Amino acid sequence: MCLFLGAASLQTGAGEVHFNQVEVKRENKEKLIFVFSLNLPQALHQLWAPQLPFAEFLTKYAELPEDQFQNALKTAASQLAGSSFFVLPSGAKVSFKKWQLPSNQALRESFKANLFLLQLPPGPQSHLPPAVVQTEVQTKTSINRAQLQLHKALHPIFVKVQQDQFWLTEQIPMAVVNFE
């Protein structure tokens, strides 16, 4: 699994609330690259332990032994891949592959930074830069039109595909996208 953390080109400015976002880039007729800009601690909270209060989740996972943390990340990538996919006009389901998440250390640091921010009064600087996560879709035939669905832990998420922009939410969990 390739790992990195960084601020996305879609990064929010001071005083703005960060919403999860994804930009879909066409590499060729058969391959699409998805560049996510995510509040990853919040998404991982929904994947790993939604029953825990957010602060308790952050504390627990920031201190988890390395092997357990790595296994939890593999599980998260598997969960995201299992519920994030395209359905082609033929009915074929194409899953996202090669999820590139931030490093374990970067994630742990973001959990600790989130804990610190939870102790501060709300304000324009009370959020962290989004984490960049990348994945891809590869098919054997040209992708011209498909139905997109992303894991609900990423909702709400703003999607940009070429000139088309829309939201995916729990109420609207999928959308048809065109690549022509």
C-alpha cells in the first residue's frame, strides 16, 4: 500500500468548513484516477468504531499498537473498496483498486491534532487540512458512462467529474456519470 499525507489542491481556506471531496481524472479510456480530499479521522471513525464518541475513538486509535493499527488500516481500505465502485452499462461492477492512504504515523498525528482541536473553542482555525487519498478504476473496455457509488463513511462528498459537479449523500448515495 503506497502511503502519503498532504493538503489537497482543493484545500479549504481559513474559516471554511472542510467537506469531503473527490476529483475524478481520466488517465485513458479504460482507467480513472480518484483524488480524494478527506477528513480522514472522521471517516475512519465511521469505519472502525462509530459507537465510540469521537474523542474516545481518537485516543484509542492514536495509541493502538502498530500491528493492530496496520491491520485496522487494511480493514478500512477493504471496507472502502467493497462499497466504492462503478456499475457499467453492461451491469459489470468495477471496484476501486490500489487505495493510497496516509502513513500510519501521519494518521496517528492527525488523531492527536484532532484531540487537541476538540479542546479549543470553535473558530476559523479549528480544523486540520484534509488528507489526500488516491485510488483508481481500471477496466478492459472504454469507460464512457457509469453509475458511481462511494462508501457511506465518505458522505457527504462533493464529486467533480470533468465539467460535472454533484454531491453524494446518504439520501443520494449514487449518481450516473458521463466521460464522453
